[in-house]
Amino acid sequence: MKYWIDTEFIQRPHTIDLISIGLVAEDSREFYAESSEVDWSHANLWTLENVRPQLGNHGIRREEIGDSLRIFMQHDDRPEFWGYFPAFDWVSFCWLFGGLTELPFHFPQLCLDIKQWALELGDLALPEQVGAQHHALLDARWTRTAWEYVASVAATRSDKRHTNSSLRPAIE
């Protein structure tokens, strides 16, 4: 099953401080959580003005977020993750489980990038996001919309690599 992911975070040297995470599953289930462990003293003005006001102040510990994600995906033995420029999102996601090597065994060790796929298909202009932005769940919903658009374009072309991929976890 595909999962579209987005996070909000504070970037600083040598770490990424998770603020919130949103996932939308291919079966339309949604997951959203806010961290109670954010160090707001490192947030820049943009994050304080654009992300913080959208939070519901119902944060939980990152360990609890990881546990909740395991439950959210517990019946999926082949998850496939997609994001929009997801490098920091993926690092934040992996750290919720302890790191890349601590991901549940059946999880792939990568998050696929919708923007990269759009570039491979000729730098497609993605649909505009309607409504609020910089809220992890709302952005994850838009990520799904963007993926659906790119998939529809790819379906009309000969390059269909990412529409039905079968990712397998790396075996070390």
C-alpha cells in the first residue's frame, strides 16, 4: 500500500527536530501526530509564524508517535512511501523508529520522491495546493494529489516505472 508522507520540522546543524507528521494511506486512512518534544528555541521566525499557529497543542512523545505509526501500518506487509522533496521527512520518519536500520523489517529503506518522478517525465508542473499549507496532514493530502497527477501523466507514456513498483526491504 502507498503512503504519502509529510512532516514539519526545525532544521538545525546535525539534527532535524520533528514538529508534526502526517500520512495518507492509499485506502484513505489518515495519520497525524504532533511532537511534545519540540525545542522551539531553535525555530526560525518563518516556522514560528507559519507552522506553529496551525498546531493543535496535543503533542505526544516521539516514541509514542513511532508506536502509533506501527499500529497504523500493522496490517501492511509491503508499505511504499512517497513524499515531495522528502529527504528531511524521511529522516524524521526513520528516527521515530530509532533510525534507518531500526525500521520495521518489512519497511523499505527509502521514500520515493514525487518531484523527482515529475522531473523524469519532463519537469511536470504539479497541481497547486488549495487551502492551508505547512500543516503535515494537509501537505500529505496534497502529496497524494500530486502523485495521482504524475501517475495519470505517466500512464499515458511508455515510462510507467513508479506506478506499480514493488519495493522490497534491503537485506543486509
